[in-house]
Amino acid sequence: MKRYAELRAAAVAGVEAYATEVREGVYPAPEHGYAMAAGESDRLRELLAVGDSQSR
């Protein structure tokens, strides 16, 4: 069988790097995430409350 890429080695290396960063506390860091705009979490709570009351 012809091999076009060594994907197993790349996948193992990626998982090992991820696990190392998590164990060391390097990942996740604030720059790896995002936050809602000001006021959006309040609006979401309002919408969820309305939806919940309508489903009963």
C-alpha cells in the first residue's frame, strides 16, 4: 500500500503537545478563548427565561 503521509505520527505528536501544555497549565490561557460583549449574558438569560416559561 502506498503511503502519502505519516498521519499517525503527526496525530500522536499533537496530542502529546496538547496534554503537556494542559498539565503545565500553559493551555488554555486567556488568549485561547473569547468573551461575550458587555450585556450579552444578561440578554441571553432573559431569552432563556422567556423560552423556558413558554415551554411549560
